[in-house]
Amino acid sequence: MANAAIWPGSSSFFPGETPFGFYDYDYQFQTDADKVADFCARRLGYPLTDVELQETSFYTAFEEAVTTYGNEVYAYKVRQDYLDVEGASTGSNLNNTLIQPNMASIIRMSQQYGEEAGVGGNLTWYTGSIDTVANQQDYDMNAWAAASASLDTGDSIELKRVFYQAPPAIVRYFDPYAGTGTGMMQLLDTFGWGNYSPAINFLLMPINYDLQKIQAIEFNDQIRKSQFSFELRNNQLRMFPIPTVSGGKLFFEYIKNSERQNPAGDSGVAAPVTNVSNVPYGNPNYTQINSIGRQWIFEYTLALAKEMLGYVRGKYSTVPIPGSEVTLNQADLIAAATAEKTALIDRLRGYLEETSREKLLERRAAEADYKQKELSQAPYYIYIG
């Protein structure tokens, strides 16, 4: 087998010479590929010593470095913005999208409270009714559900609202027969306004008067009438007063427990973001990476090339030469490469963390405090009027 060619001192990049081809048709990547290869070879000792790598080895390291940089940046973005993108469509790439903070996930997490209170949420409330039976006070709603609620095997219902209550006192506020002893027309007559049409007059009374009148209506219903009410325990409905005739309709609202316990609710999006693995970030556009990012990529490429060279030289611990032998430095190369890769990753993650929304707001608040202290040292004008 012929000896494999090693680094000749120059290269010429063509699309298709990287393993994945993520950036092969990016003009800036094509331009930098040969420069990065020359940079790495020189840092590894060329031309004073041979570098046992080919140009495709440097291209491979360069592609991996760009991809690693993008992965770190976008992984940080996912951590930073996940609550804002969860549930969004996976069909659009977010690489160059400014993420708008929103409360969609917070609301989604709190919807269950609205569902239980009957003031929101996405749980369907169904409506049903039963016929009252004369002299029957108790009704088994579980039996009704088994016969009428179209439940799946093992499912059950939970009653949320029963429409068997006295109307609110406020709806009878102007009723002269409510039993409160007062009427609006009587008050108008007291003030001498009885000869005016009540449709175009309004008598402003203190709020405590309204409260006392509403309370009087409620006490009247409670003491002098059979108050409409019910008790509900384990879907066993007990009505007060006991119905005296059959055939009356009692309406209620209920939910199906299987729907409440289903965690995979419909988000309304065909392919929503459900976890960090399908947040739609792709490989970065190399042309749009600034000089700060590119310098990191160059250094990481060098560390990868150093690691590859160490593994190549590790095939033999020594190489015989006339009258002696040469010890190769594979262990040093691999150890240095591992340390440099770790340091570069830590440096990038620290830089990203320092630019997080939380850190930037803290820095802005501290800056505002310092400005305020500085301005407080400025002399104030004294105005004499």
C-alpha cells in the first residue's frame, strides 16, 4: 500500500470535501477553509516539521468547529427562550428570529386553575338535564352519566354547576313585592318627584342602602320561603326543597374526567414545539458569524486538528532513524487538545451566560444606580423667584 499523502503546505477547497457539507456552498466558508487549514498547519509546526494530516482533515475539523459553535449558541437560546417558543410551530427556522417574550406557556400552565373555577381553560364543559320526580330528593348522577353521557369504558363525570338556585337578589332590587318594605316610586314621592316619569329619572342613593336592601331580600327568601339549594357529594345530588311534581327539568354542567386527566391537550398547532429536541434551530449561517465567533471557531478547529494529529502519531510511540529513534509527542498533543477544547467550551458558555436576559437587566440596573450617584454630585442651580 502506498504511503498516504500528508500536508503539502497548501490546499484548495471544493464543495464536497467535508463529511456533512453543511457549509460547503457558503462562499465565506469556502474562502476561510484554506486559510484555516494553513493556520492550523503552521501552529502544529509546519514547515519545520511534517504534519501528518491531509487538507480534508482540516476541513473536517473546521466544519465540526462551526457546528459546535452553532450548537452552543442555539442551545443557550433554547434554554433562554424555551417558555416563549413551547407550543409554537416547528415549521419555521428560528436562527435569525427575534424571539418575542410572551406568557403563552405561563397561561397554559395556569389554565387548570381557570378550568376548576369555571372561568377559563381548555376543558370542555358539557350540559345535561334530568327530569325531577315528585317527592324524590336524591338523584344519582353517576347512573345518569352511565346512561346518557356517552362515556368510554372506565370514564366518569364530575358535576361543575347545577342550575337550581334562587336568582340573585340584585335582579329583584326594584321589585316592590320583594318584601323589603320600600319601593323606588315611594322614595321619589317622598322627595316630591312622583309626578315625573320614572323612565327618565334616577335617584342616587348611598351604597350602604343598596347593600341593606339586597341583604333584606336574601333574608326574606331564607326565612319566609323554601330556599332553593342543593348538596352534591360524589355526584349524589340532593335538592331542597323536595320536588312536589314530576317532569320538571333540572339542568347542570359537567366535565369528563378522562379529558381532565389527558396531559396531551390540543395546542392548535399541527407540529408544535414539545421539547428542546424539536425547537427549530438549524446550523448557523457561517457568513453571518462575526469576528468574535470566528476567532473561537479557528481556535476550536486547531484543537480538533491537534487531537487528530495526536491520534495519528499515537499509532507508533517511536520512529526509528539511522543510529537512533525519535519519540513522538502524541500524548502531549491529545492532552493539550482536550484541555483546549474544554477551556474553549467553558469560555463560550460563560460568555453566553453573561449576555443572558437576567444578567443584562442586572447590569443595566447597576449602571442606572451608578449614573444616579454620579449625577447626585453635580451642583444644583438655585432659582430665586
